[in-house]
Amino acid sequence: MAAFAEQDDLSIASETSEEWSDGGETTSTEDDYDSSSSASIDDDHSVHEGDEQLLDEYNDQDRNRDYQEDAEKPRYRLLTIIALSLVLMLLVVSFGFQLMEIYKDDTLSQDKSSHSRTSRILGMLSSDPSKSNSKAALDSSESDQYKLPHDATRIYTHTSLSSKNYRAGGILSEDMLSQYERDGVLVIRNLIPPKLLDRLDLASDLLIEEQSSAERGKVKRKGKQFHLVKNGAIFLGVPPQHSAASMYSKIPRVAASLLRLDELRVGGAENLNPGSKKSRERSRRRQNEMEEEDYVNDSVNLRICRDIFLTKDDDPYACGWHVDDTGFWPSVASDAGVNAWISLDDMPWPWSTSHIDPVRPEKSDSNKINQHPPVATFALSLGSHRASWRHDAYHITGSTHTQPPEGFQSAADLIERRTGSGTCNIQSSAPDLYKKMEERKIIYDVKRGDVIFHDRWVFHRTVTVDEYNNMARGSEEELEKSKGRIFRRYSIRYSPGTARVPPGYGFELSALYNPVNANSTLDEIVAKDGPFYPKVWPHVLKKKPSDAGYTEEIDGLTDLVYDKIPRAELIQRERKKEVNRLLSRNRP
């Protein structure tokens, strides 16, 4: 501002000097006036002495008036410029003050957000129910009024994960994380390389053939939720032949980022490398100042809690809206988890890309109806993991949240104390809740290899071939095309190594093999009894194969597959028979 004023003063002085020089006629000097008087005498103009004095006074007044007028012009201009400068300076100061206030509020909100996020992560990773209650209290404030977001059916592509501004090595952007935490769902295409998809095809074909051989000559039983369910598909053989997708692909890296384990591992989001030069330099300086073991908390890891190969045929039965209980997700309710649902077949949905409300398919574009034969696909209720009514739904379906802290003590105790009317029956037992979930329903137009990542507590259900056909207003001919077709999917459930196997009476293989493992963490169980829950992030191998003392956490896989798991499965079958006997006695 000082420089600006100085420049104005110089310009004003220049303008003033020009006006003085140009105004010689009105600002004549004394010498000019004397020469003019002598000229008058020489011209024989007779002027009385008194008249001459009056003329001199008149000329002096005239000169003074002209001088004042010419002098006041730059003065007024200077005053105007000074006034405008003051106004401009006040505006700049006011604007700067407002920016400071905005920055202060934004910083405060970020600090609060970062603090609450860190608290959420610590609460999710802890098995202490009191810590998880804070997350429930935080989320319970959400209103029941929920509108599907504009980008609800968006499917990201693998190429969109390569931006240098993405966090943690180019896996997820902040927008993706925000969408996931809002909706509980994130869908990514082309995340699995074609060769790896071919391996999954081969493994699934072997399982389907094995199932077909076992059922050949038998009458097909109706009312089956799935045509085939294979728990622990990862244990079919030694990696990477059958476990490459779940262990060695980019899928675990995405799951770890969705759980924000990458932040926890390095002590906060500010220590992640988003790709900027400044951030990389800061990261290098910090790593140079301390050893890696001090900089990185390597105890933070991600493990496979359960993996399941599933096929669905044209059977009209399917489980209604639910969250997976301990049978499919063996950890206590306070533990977080991400399910990676991999489509191994195209499962197109006619109106998922027609830009209309997916809740009201009758309004969809008629030109896009019947583009594909009916399929058995997957529906999710967006944001249901944070809905205020979710706890009522947990109670109705008897989810893991409703189990006693000490666990069930026997088969009879399990049957007597389990709440609700069954995992799959919310449509008949709580129509109001069913309606709320349907209002949030999303069905993606998935293709072979697409991965749907969803929060452990997002309600979901299978869409049957019949339902697909009815909603799309298809013909009998279309329905006939899907008879005998099998739609394949591979589901991998990831949880932190601190996740805890439920205590008490149950069906989890690790606890059946060794009862001490009940109420133990996944890390503790693996350290004691082998890789029941293989570690997949931040790395599978403890050391590089070329390093001295190379070991692999999954070294005990062969012993696990051929000895420990079969022994535990014998006990599991006996327990299931016991529960079924008690249930049959209680039926009218």
C-alpha cells in the first residue's frame, strides 16, 4: 500500500508541474508583467496613476483566483485517490479477516473430524464393547429421511485409482473414502487382472463339477438359498493357485484403506504419502530420523476372516435383508470388517444405468427393459450401516449384536436366548423395516470381475431370477433362458488382526479345534495354531525369499488343510446335528 501511495504522489506532482508550465498566461511572473507595462508606455497609452493601481489590484486578484483554481484541481484529485485507497485497504483487511476466520473454522472442523475418525478406528479395532458404543452413538443421530445419492450406482474403474493425488500409494481418493463411509459401498471395475480372473474361473468350475458329481442321480431339493456354498475356498490348495485374488491382488489394499488401517499403521493420515513432492520430502525426512519399526506400527494388519464361494441358480428362495452373523463372519459385533464381493459372471441390471430412481423401476426407460435375460444378483441397502433404525433390525434378525457378551453356553442356550424371528425373515416379521431398506436399495450393473466392497453392517440380500424377471417385466421366454444357469460370486470377508472370535458355544473351526481360541484375536489364534486367518496386508510374507531366515506365515497351510480343519469339521457337524434336533422338537 505504501508503494502504491508513493507512486500516486509522483504522478500527481508530474501532472501539477505540467499544468503550471502550460498556464503561463494566468500565472505570469513579475518579469513578464514589467515587460508588458513598458510596452504599454512605449505605445503612448496614457494611464493615470490611480487607475494603474486599481488595474494592478484587479490583475493580482485574477491571478490569485486562477492560481487557486489550478492548485485545487490536483489537491482534489489527491484527496479522491487517498479516500479510494483507504476504502480499498479496508475492504482488503476485512476480506483477509474473513478468510482467517474461515481457515480457523475449517482447521477446527478438520481437527474434530480427524479426532473423531481416529476414535472411530480405535473403537472399531478394539473388542471392548464400550468403545464401539461411541461409534453407535455418533451414527445414531442420522435421520430416517434418506435420499439415494446422485452417484449411487457409480462404478469406479481401475484406471481411476492411478492419480498421484490419491492416498497410500494410489489406491483410494478421499472422495472414494467419503462415499464409502456415507453409503457403506464402493464398486470398482478391472481391479482383478484377466489372468487372475481365469484362475478364479478354473477354481469355480472345479467346485461346481464336484458339486454336480455329488448330486448326480439325486432329486434336487427346492428352497435352497444357494446352489453351492463353499466355506474356506482359500484352503483348496497352497497359494497362489487358489488364493491369489484374496491374498496377493490389490483387493486387500483397498479393504485396508477402507478401514483406514493405512492411517493407523503410520500414526495418522498426515503421514500418508498422497504423491505430492512436499509430502514425499516430509516422509523421507521423518524416515531418516527414525528407524522403520519406530515409524510404522507393523502390528496393524488385515486378515481374511472368512472366504466363501457361492453360486445361485433359478431357485426362487433367497435370504431377505440381513447382515452376516457369526456363521459367515466369525468375529464379535464391535469389530469392523469389509466384504469384497466379486462377480464371476455378468449380472446386468436393466435400469441401473438408465438415470432414474432405482427404487421405482416401473418408471425406467422402456427401451432398456429386457436387454438381458433374468439373473440372480445382489442388492444392497445404502447407508443402512448408519441408519437410526438399524438396531431394531439387528434385534429382529438376531444378528451378532444381540448375542450375550459371554456367548451362548450350549445348543439349548443358543436356541432359547437368540432374539428375533430368523436372519432372513424381516419382510414378514418387520414390514416397516423392510420398506426402509427397500427405499435405499441399489442393484449394480455388474460385470465379470467387478468387486463390490461393502461395510460389514450394510444390509443386503440376493435378487432371485424370478424377482429380476418380474421387476423387469420380462416374458416367460426370457425366464426360460435363465433356467439351469448358475451365477457365480466369490465373497471375501476382511477384518483387522485384532478382531476377536466370539466366546462361548459356536461353530467356528478355530475354536472347535482348540477351545482356548474362543474369545481370542485372529492374531493370537494364528500365532498359536497356524493360519486359520491368513494375513493379507500390509504383506503376506514376513521376509523376502532371498533374505536370511525367510519365513512365511502360511507355512502351516498344508497341515491346516489336511489335519486341523478336518478334525474341527467333525465337531462342527456334530454341533449342527445337535441344534437341528433341538429345533425339530420345538416345531409344532
